[in-house]
Amino acid sequence: MPLALPESTLPHPSSAPALNWGILGPGWIASQFAASLNDLTASRLAAVGSRTLARSEQFARTYGDAGTRAFGSYAEVLGDPGVDVVYIAVPHSGHAELALEAIAAGKHVLVEKPMSLDAGQTSRIIEAAKAAGVFAMEAMWSRFLPIGNVVSQVVKSGILGQIITVQADFGAKFEVDYDSRIYDPALGGGALLDVGVYPIAFSAMVSPAKQLLHASGRMAKTGVDATFTAVLSNEDGSTAMVFSSIETDSPQGAWIAGTQGTLELQRPICCGSGLVLRSADGKIADSREFTETSPTAGLGWEAAHVAQCIALGLAESPVMPLAESLAIAQTMDQIAATLRTS
Ligand SMILES: NC(=O)c1ccc[n+]([C@@H]2O[C@H](COP(=O)([O-])OP(=O)(O)OC[C@H]3O[C@@H](n4cnc5c(N)ncnc54)[C@H](OP(=O)(O)O)[C@@H]3O)[C@@H](O)[C@H]2O)c1
């Protein structure tokens, strides 16, 4: 098999089937997502719900069309028959409750990452979605980008040989504001759930984790984890080292090393800017740049994937399966428990 990067097999978002979106929590990521819906010819922002009506009205004016409905509650979006799927974009602490309410209302759900605060909540979302027969997915948008598609193809093709190690990191220097979501334990703040989920999900895409071998880090004075390093033993026999922080920048890259070659994903890990494929002797065999390096340029691919899955009648995504979201949550639970006691 040639040591070369395959082409992305993804159709462009503009060709995605029609879907009526409802958004809960018109904050920062919701604005990026709503802007990216403009790349999807047939999908539209049908409704938006905020705890404050003026905020949803402003959001609908900015990102919607003449028919977009603005509500002063989340419940009204869930009761809107013109909404097919709900994008849950509130802080992590609100994901599970709203996902369960949306599912109970018969809506498909796209839940921002992390899917919930822990594996118990994620498990309840999965069971409820399966029982209701609706589509549910964690919004791990990196996987639906062309770069994510190419990485997945490389891993599945076996051209790297036996995988020996995966290394992935996401450190980002957040403003030290102890009143902000990122430092607030009540809102699920901290590095692990916010940015750590990316390197953990990257490693899980290569191989499911079998055991947590090590976790250590630093806690912020609000009680959330500020920085951590974890080492995982994976089911395929490889070892993964993941690092994450909200108090320092890091290379924000990822690296898969096998006996026949290595694949480097260049920063940022959420929406990589490039891939470098090397042969076993370290020589560059292939490389490529990618342009979807921001949420507005990238979230449309995720929205398109959801529209394709729902149009096909799928209850979950083959690219971000529910069992994998649960496994990621279980790994994060183990890391959190170790950090709390160390
Ligand atoms: N995919 C990505 O790249 C990405 C990037 C950033 C964040 N995220 C995820 O998206 C979620 C939201 O993050 P964000 O940065 O967009 O947050 P944000 O700007 O603070 O917005 C969150 C929104 O949720 C609503 N909300 C409901 N309960 C709240 C509460 N108790 N405190 C504060 N806001 C509350 C608020 O809207 P109303 O008050 O108007 O209802 C607020 O505008 C998080 O889970 C995060 O992990 C994903």
C-alpha cells in the first residue's frame, strides 16, 4: 500500500439534505454554528431559544431568515413542531438535562462537547435516545472536517503499521477569570471537560482506551482542573499520552506513530491546519494543508453530517458513535477521579 494521504471522501456541506435546526443557548459557539449553517443550502435556523427573549430575538435577526422564530425559553423551542433537530450549546452542566428534555419532546439532538458532565449522564442520554428512536450525537466537530476524514482513512488503512503510540494535546491560555464558565465548577469548568476532551477523543478514534495508567495535574483555586497529563493503555496495544490545560498554550497537535510510518496533525487539534505523513525512517512521504481551521469554517461540515445521518434514518453517527462518546466520558471520569485524589 503506498504511503500517501488519501483524498477526503466527504461531500461538500452545500449538498446536505434539508433540516430545520433549533438552537438552545445563543452564546459564542452557537453563533459560530448558526453562521456556518449558511454553507448548507437546504438547512436553516428554524428557531432559537434563550433564557432572555431579547437575546434570542437579536440572534434570530443576525443569523436567521424571515421565518426564524425567537423564544424566551428553551422549552418553547422543544415544543416547536417546525424544529427537527436541536443543537444544545449551553455550558456542559446543562447538556444532559436539555438533551433528555429534547429527546422526550421527540427531537433529534446534537449535543456540544463534552456530551455531559460524566459517563452516568451520557449513558442516560444514549438510553433515552435509543428508546425514543431519535438521532443523538456529541458535537465532536473535528471528526467531520475533511482533515478528520483523512486521518480516519489513514488509521483504518493500516499503512502506519502497528500503532505504537498516540500523542495529542490541547493547551490554551484562557483569561484567568474565576467568574467565567471555564473556571466555574458548577458549570463543569476545567481543562478536562472543555479542551481535554479533544485529545482524548482523538486517541479514542485511533483505538479505544483499555486502562488509565497515569493522570496528574494542577487544580485551580476554584477546584477545577487547570492542567493535566494522562497516559492510557489502548486496546490495540498502543499507549496514548494526552495533555491539556487552560493555563498555558501547547503545540495543540497530535501524532500517531506506527511501525511503518507516522502521521502528524498540525495545530489546532480541534480543526487541524495540516497533515504530515512520514515513512518509518522519518522522511516526509506526503503532506497537505487544510483550510477549515475555525468554527465558522468547520461547523458546517458537522451540521451537514447530522443532516445526512437523519436523512438516512440513522439513530447515531458512524463517525462519532454513541458508544465512543460513552467510552470517552468513562476515560474522563477516571482521569477526574485520579486528579481529585492526587
Ligand atoms: N465545538 C467547539 O469548538 C466549542 C467551542 C466552544 C465551546 N463549546 C461548547 O459549547 C458549550 C457552550 O460554550 P460557549 O463558549 O458557547 O458558552 P457561552 O458563550 O457562555 O454560551 C452559553 C450559553 O448558554 C446559555 N446558558 C444556559 N445556562 C447557562 C448558565 N448557567 N450560565 C451561562 N450560560 C448559560 C446562555 O444563553 P442564554 O442565557 O441566552 O439562554 C449562554 O449564552 C460548552 O459546552 C462548550 O464546551 C464548543
